[in-house]
Amino acid sequence: MKRILYIPFDHLNRDYGVLKTVDPATDQIVIVESARMTTGRPWHKERLFFLISSARHFASELTSAGYKVSYLKAQTTIDGLKRAQTELGKLPIYSAEPSSFVQYQQLAEFGVEFVPNDFFLTTRVDFELWAGKQKSFLMETFYRAQRLRLGIMIEDGKPKTGVWNFDKENRLPPPKNYTWPEYLVHERDEIDLEVCAELELNPTNTWATTRSGALAQLDHFIEHNLTNFGPYEDAVSNDSWALHHSLLSPYLNNGLLHASEVISAALVKYKAGHAPIASVEAFVRQIIGWREYLNGMYWHLGADYKFKNGLTAERKLLPLFQDSSKTKMKCMQGIVSDIETRAWTHHIPRLMILSNLALVTGVNPIEFLDWMREQFIDATEWVMVPNIIGMGLHADGGQLMTKPYAAGGAYISRMTQFCKGCEYDPKLRVGETACPFTTLYWDFLDRHKEEFAKNHRMSQQVAGIKRLSDLPELKLRAQQVLSGLDKGTI
Ligand SMILES: Cc1cc2nc3c(=O)[nH]c(=O)nc-3n(C[C@H](O)[C@H](O)[C@H](O)COP(=O)(O)OP(=O)(O)OC[C@H]3O[C@@H](n4cnc5c(N)ncnc54)[C@H](O)[C@@H]3O)c2cc1C
Ligand code: SF4
């Protein structure tokens, strides 16, 4: 053996990363299941199951294909690599560039040599070239450059259908009397059951743990959900927890799928005339736009970005995030119990319900980030940090998003079906039955009016405070709501 090829849990793909150049005659593949990763935090068991079972399946598939693989259990990744070097001789270790600053530093200090990380469509160098030319880092500007660079739905340097986006056609509220597609069920095999027994978990059938399962999920999405992805991408329905979302993020993030094959599948369907442009464009935007942009910005903004707390938010994590029975708010009950079940909810609940509540109550960004990292099936450092610190909590003073995504009950009432069954009223901002979101939205604006007055995109909202005749009453109610949320009684 001449080399050790180290495969982290998020590089599970034979065609990318360090395995691109694997030679079965001279390379030993090493995968480390570290105790720090699996027991270091109160991880959601569904998440642990998905990560561990995917890695064990990957190791087993590589072995069956004739590669030499060591799947090691160790206290830490570095302990595992040390053991591999003890057992195999002090061979040089190669890996694709890791996906977080911490892992990059740890592996680099241990002497691991990196090959470029090609699990994204945009290299870190290409992103820096783009970022270096920008005054502000607008996702829309990046997305258009991506469409041009990758030649996706482009003709003569312009978008094929005349416009760059179809937001006006999309973003509809949840439909009434609508039949949502069936969910794809992923059956469990022996490796899955072994992991479940170790974790003492009876898993859902939501998540695949193999490449073939991930490909089946991609096919299912393209066949049953792509057509109506766009119109309902922002809606939240009581009848379906997935709506038309793809459920592909876990596989894109752990390597079982690559962005290029996901995009190709959507474009094939579009070119065959089987999916409308408004939906295909909306989906393509998520992958070549948002996903690539946030990864690029994670590296561009640097390791310290994660610790920003520009709004000096110091509240402890609210009990309702850890236990859906600790609230009477129907929206929070519904979304948190979805997460308790399958470790997933789509981007609008993540942004406009969960993060929105953390933002307007002033939950400490790191506490909220840690909770989301523990709970979500697709949580990885590069994607969580900018989404939460920048987009969700505006803790970066606007480096990523020009204004905070704060909203009152009216938005949630329009885009979800929770409010009808709730004991709070989204239209009320004062009184016992006032919607906590509506009260806290105004309280939040008032608390930060000085900072926000300097932001031209916020000036209208801040000016609205002056028109509130009941501001003193509202401030009083906000204190009651905050104290009730802290106690888990609201
Ligand atoms: C506060 C917050 C936290 C988030 N945390 C994560 C996370 O830990 N992991 C994660 O993968 N996504 C995260 N997202 C982005 C997004 O919510 C999920 O990617 C999406 O809900 C996953 O479900 P899906 O695969 O069905 O997505 P779809 O709606 O079907 O979208 C397709 C794909 O687009 C990509 N995508 C869409 N939006 C984003 C985005 N904002 N950032 C990065 N990729 C995006 C994902 O890869 C996703 O699979 C977060 C968003 C917010 C607002
Ligand atoms: S009324 Fe307010 S708390 Fe109740 S479901 Fe609607 S937004 Fe949520």
C-alpha cells in the first residue's frame, strides 16, 4: 500500500473527491466513525442513523467492489487516522478538502494532504473570483452569473424565457382540496437494522442510506414533484409535511448525490416538455444559486463569522424548541413535532417560523445554531452557519442579507394553515389572545429601531412603529410573552 485515502462522512461518492484517483492496488481507504461525532452532542437519532448507516453502506459497497477499506471506530477522527497509520505503516494520508474550517485545520495539522473539493459546482477559487468583484454579495447576482457560466437555460447570453426568475408565478399559499403525491418509502436492510439497534431507534422510512436509495428519491421528485415545485415552494400545509420539496439535501450534503446529476435530471424533464419553466427555474435556483452561494460565502466570510452577534441576542434557547409540548402556538407545535419525528422541515418553516421566533425573541445565535445542528438531518457546518447567522438571525449586521427576515402572524397566517386552529389571533398584537409573533415583531422593531433606521430597506417598517397607538400596552404584552416562552407556557 502506498497511500491512505481518508473519506469523511460527507464525501460518500466514488466519482468525486479523493476517490476520483483511487487505485485499488496501492490505496487503502479509511473511514472513521468517531465517538466525538456520534456522542459528543444530543444529536437527533434519525440524523445519527442516517449519517452512520450511509457511511457503513458506502464502506460495504466499496469493499464489494474490490477496494481495501478500513471502517474504524475511534474516539476522534485523528485517533482513527493514527490507528490506521499504526496498522498500515506510516503512509501519507490524502483527503478532499474538508467542508468546515475546524475539520480543515485539524486534518491539515495532522499532515493530511488535500485534493480540491469538487462536491460543489463552484470551486472555492472561482467563488473568490466572483466575490472579489462585488460591492455587495447579492445571491441574485451570483445566480445569474452561475446560469451564464454553466449555460443553464441560456440563449445568446440571456435567459431563454426572457426573465431570470418566476417569483411572481410562484410563492402561492397552500392550496385547498389538493392531492399531494405519496411519499417515497425507504425500506431498511441489515446494516440499517444493526445501526438502529446500536442507537436504540425505531427509524422512520423517510431517509435512504444508500446511493441507490438517494437516486430513487431523485427519480421520485422529478416524476411526482418537480412540475408543481415552484408554485408551492413557500407554502406550509397541514396535509403534507414535504409538499413538493425534493428531500434531497441530506444526500447532496453527504455526497451520495452530486449537484450536477440533480440539475441534469431536472433539465431533461424540462427539455422533454414535462415540467414548466417556473418550477424548473425555481428548483435550479436552489441548487446552483442558494446552495453554491452559501457554501462560497461560508469560506469567504471566514471562521469567525459564526460567532457574530450583531443584535446582542443573549436569551437562552426557548424550551419549545426542545419539546413541542412546551407551547400553545400551533405553528411551533406543528413544526417542532415534525422535526422530532423525522429531523426535517422545509425552508420556510426553518426561516419564517423557527428562525423568526429565535430572531424576534433574541435567542443567542450560537444556542440556536447548536440546536439546529443537533436536530436536522441535513445539518452541516458550511450550510448552517450562513443560513442561521446571516439569513435567519441577522446576527452579522447585514453582511449576507440586507434586512432581517422578521415577520408577524399575518405572514404565517397567509402561507400556512396553522392559525385557524390556534388559540392566538394573528391579527392581534395586544391582549391575552394576541399572536406572539405579531406582538414580538413590533417589539423587536422597537428594540432595534436605532440600528434599523440606518437601513433604507427597513425604514418603512421602523416608521410603522410611530403609527402604533398602543405601543406601551404592546411592550407590556411582549414582556409577558417572552416570560411565558421562557417558561414554556405560551
Ligand atoms: C435557518 C435555515 C437553516 C438551514 N439549514 C440547512 C441545513 O442545515 N442543511 C441544508 O442542506 N439546508 C439548510 N437550509 C436550506 C433549506 O432549508 C434546505 O436545504 C431544504 O429545506 C432541504 O430540503 P429539500 O432538499 O427538500 O429542499 P428543496 O426545497 O427541494 O430545494 C432543493 C435543494 O436546494 C438546496 N437549497 C435550497 N435552499 C438552500 C439554502 N438556503 N441553503 C443551502 N441549500 C439550499 C438544497 O440542497 C436542497 O436540497 C436552511 C435554511 C434556513 C433558512
Ligand atoms: S396565530 Fe400566531 S402563534 Fe398561532 S399559529 Fe398563527 S402565527 Fe402561530
